[in-house]
Amino acid sequence: MRKSDLRKKYKELRLKLDNAEIEKLSLEIANKSLELPVWDHRYYHIFLSIAEQKEVDTEFLLHILQGKDKEVIIPKSHPETGEMSNFLLTDQTVIKKNRWNIPEPQDGIEVKTEKIEVVFIPLLAFDKKGHRIGYGKGFYDRFLAACRPDIVKIGLSFFEPVEEIKELFSSDIPLNYCVTPDKVYKFKAK
């Protein structure tokens, strides 16, 4: 299946989920993430969910990270450049939705990309080799390319993987893991 077809299919599947299902599945994903072998790191990058897109609600995962006393870093996108900057999430962080309904920090303590050790990544679909499909703007691929080579990349998905994503680009960066409500998928390093 082509990327555009997969994007359409998984957007439609997510839109069929009601708020109670999203909450239940997101909690299951957060609990399942405790099986990941990544909890000895300090700096964790996590996206804030776009409720209107019915993304995995990362609030439960945020509670886990804060409960484990981790440094939580959240992104701010810059559509004019296709880049993201990263800010430490603190009690003083002011978060507002941008024009695409993405909750983002307005300012705060900026964190250098090299410090980030683990990143939780939004996606629409993923395959059995760890390739992912996002919204197609390339923000995360550019961000991951700028990260340290040993960064741990973790996708979060309500759905199980497709067999194979075709139309891969050299700029597509595969995941190390993907967490679904039922399973943690581990992918071979490339």
C-alpha cells in the first residue's frame, strides 16, 4: 500500500475512535511502555497530543516520566523552516495550541538536541521493520537526523503494524521500538 493510502486509512481508523476508547488505549500504551528497556536515561522527548487528530494521548506517559523524575522535553515546530526546537517541560512552561492545534511551549528553557536520549514519536502507521508514516511534513525525520546516533526512537500506535511500507526515502529514519496497547515491537538496528 502506498504512503498516501496508508495515511488516509489510518486517519480514518483513528477518527472512528471515541474519547473513551482513546483514553483506554492510551493508558494501555503507557503501561505497556514500562516494558521498554529505556528507563535508565535522563532526557526524554515527547510530543503533546493533537486531540483533534485523535492521537495517542501522551498525558499518561508524561505522568510516568515525571513519576520517575526524568527530564521531559517537548517540541515546538517552525513551519517556515520545517524544523523543531525543544524545551524543558517545567511547572512554568506556558503551552498554547498553534494553528494546527499542536500544543506547544511558548518559551522556556531550550534544550540542545544532542542531550536528548529517548524520543517518543507520533505516527499514523508503522511496519514490521520499524518504518513509520507521519503526516508527511518530515518534521520528525529532520529532527531525528540531527539527534545523536544512539538516540532511542519509540513510536506510539493504537494499531498493529502493516506488513511493509513502500516508497521509503533515504531521509526516513526507522524506529527502535513501537508500543501498541498489546505489544512492544522491537526492530533491528540499521
